[in-house]
Amino acid sequence: MKLKNSYLFSAVAERTAAYQKAHPERRLLRLSIGDVTRPLAPAVVAAMRKAADEMGRCETFRGYAPSGTRMGYEPLLATIVKSYARKGVALGEEDIFISDGAKSDCGNLSDLFSADNTVLIPDPVYPVYLDTNIMAGRRIVFADGTEENGFLPMPKRDMRADVIYLCSPNNPTGAAYTKEELRAWVGYALENDAVILYDAAYEYFVSGEDRARSIYQVEGAKECAIELCSYSKTAGFTGVRCGYTVVPRELVREGVSLNRLWERRQSTKFNGVSYVTQMGAAAVFTEEGERQIGEAIAYYRGNAKIISDALTRLGIPFTGGEHSPYIWMKCPCGMDSWTFFDYLLNNAGVVGTPGSGFGRNGEGYFRLTAFGTHEDTEEAMRRIAKLLET
Ligand code: PLP
């Protein structure tokens, strides 16, 4: 009863459809899409074909995934361990749980914590953290992301929280924590016996050495953090569905291993991800796979640069775009998020996402995404520049 209607995306779709109906001749450009548009890498497709063939032969057919490996097939677990090693993080296969994507685990992890825990959620952020904790009936407090802190809230002395959600690079602001900044959150969690749920769904967009690709790049994080990762934005798996969640064996609260608890929870309520999907995912972090997905990421980065360059030329403040496919711009002339949405739709035929849908602090901001085509992104920014220059 406390859940608000998921107004944001339905309202965007409704207003866009109404405008298109009234102006059928106008080609709308959608910089609102949060879904990927580049196809699966050839290495992934080949691995899935091979796995499908194996499933069609008696000698190589597989049923339920092996339970001893937490439902992850060994080749996939091995590539994940190696990908962490390249980030300077030593994990064991026992720390990794294969999932059908980060969204399910964002909600399901809630089963590990008691109902009277207090949950800290950044604002603005991916709305799933808030809604799943409203469903669980927990007390929720917010950490404000504002222009002053670059939309990267930091721990404060008077904060009291048992479970802390962090999202870096952040959806919707595109802001990404440095390792140094994460050190402060890890310090807070260790001091206060809190557990951090670190959503790294966009880690593959991070470049350079300063920003964190994983919270485990910070010392002590294995004792206080769970990390959620996804092949969705990294490798175009939004429709295929595969991710992985790291619950380190070092993470213990009140004498209980959270790794054991999560294994118990998953083996009760989940039956794993298909063999074909896991074999496709296992092709992502191979040399060939990384080269191929790198091309798609470079494509999206190119779009992000087109958007950032245009906003810089217009003198409009924004965050994101550098380590993220999201660009978070300030609405010009003090417009609120929905006024700017309508203004852009009606005068430029460009669709974005009103920032107010991501939390109280999102009011007055607007999210543009880099997941479209180069041509549409260029045309959209040309139209926006023409409109806003005047
Ligand atoms: N986490 C964040 C921050 C996201 O933005 C999204 C999807 O947009 C997800 C998780 C969900 O990812 P998946 O497709 O793996 O469920």
C-alpha cells in the first residue's frame, strides 16, 4: 500500500505516444532508452550455439545445474575469477553466485536481512532499491546526492544504517566513486557492522585507474560488502539474462557467514540459469569476447561524448558520460524535470527521462542515455543545441 505507482516510465511512454499521434510526420529521437541496442558478440553467439547442440545430444545433455558449485558452471566461474584477478582482486569460485541478472538479486538479497534493519539508499538512484525495501517493510533513510557532492554522497557521522546500497557508476547520474571515496564507505560499514550492497552493473564503462571497478579494490571490503554484477550492459544480455553476485566468505555478521546464508536462500528459491546462457556468458571475458564487447562499449562511449561535448558547448552543467552511458544534465532556465521533458519533446522531438523519477534530489535534472545509434544521438544533440542556443 505504501508503494507509489511506477509513474516514471509509463508517463514518459504515454506523453511520447500522445505527441507522436498528434504529429505523425515528426521523427522522434529517444535518448531515454536504458536498454542496449548493439547485438550480442559473435563469440557469445557461437558459444550459445555450441551449448545448444550439446543439449540436443544424449551424451552431453544437462539438466539441473550442479548444486555443489552454487548452480554456476565451472567455465563461467573461472572466467569471472580471472576477470577479478585483472582488477587486482583475488576471489575464489565459492564466492560467486550466478544469477539471472542484477535486478532479481537486488531484491532477493533482502531475504538475508531482518525486517527491523534500517536501510540507507542514495537519492537519486535506480528505483529498485527503494521499492524492494518498501515491499519488505523496512525503515529507509536517504543519502543525498547533490550538485555540491557531485551526486556521490559520502558517509556522515550521524548516519545510522545496517544495510547500505551504493550504485557506481550511478544510474541515473553517471557519477562514479573513486577508490579513495569508497574507502570511506568501507570504513563506515566496518565500524558500524553494516553491510554494503554494491551495484556494479555499469563497472565495464569505468576507465582509468582512479575510479573503482569493484568495491573489493578497497581493502577490508570483503568483510563488509556484497557486489552485484550483470552481463546486461557489459555484453548486451538484457534479454538473455545473466549476472553474478559476489558474497565473500569473509563476510560474517553475528557469527553467521552471509555466503552460507545466501547459498541456503538461493538453493531454496532459485534453480539457476540455463546452461546455454551460462556458456554464452563464459565467452564474454575471454580475449576474443572482451575485444568484441569492447567495440560495443566504445560505440556507446562515442555517443556519450557526442552528448557531453554538445552540453559543454551550451554551457549546461552535467555529470556522467565519462565512466557511464548516462548523462545527467541540469534543466536549463530553472525548469523542473517534467517541464523540460515537455519542452524538449514539443520543440525538438527529443525524448529523455525526467530526473525527478529517480528521487527527490532528481528534481530539476534530466537523464540522457548513450544507448542509441550514433546518427540519432548526433541529430538529437543538433536539435537540442538549436533549441537551447535561442
Ligand atoms: N542495477 C542498475 C543500477 C541498473 O541500472 C540496472 C538496469 O537498468 C540493473 C541493475 C538491472 O540489471 P539486470 O539487467 O542485470 O537485471
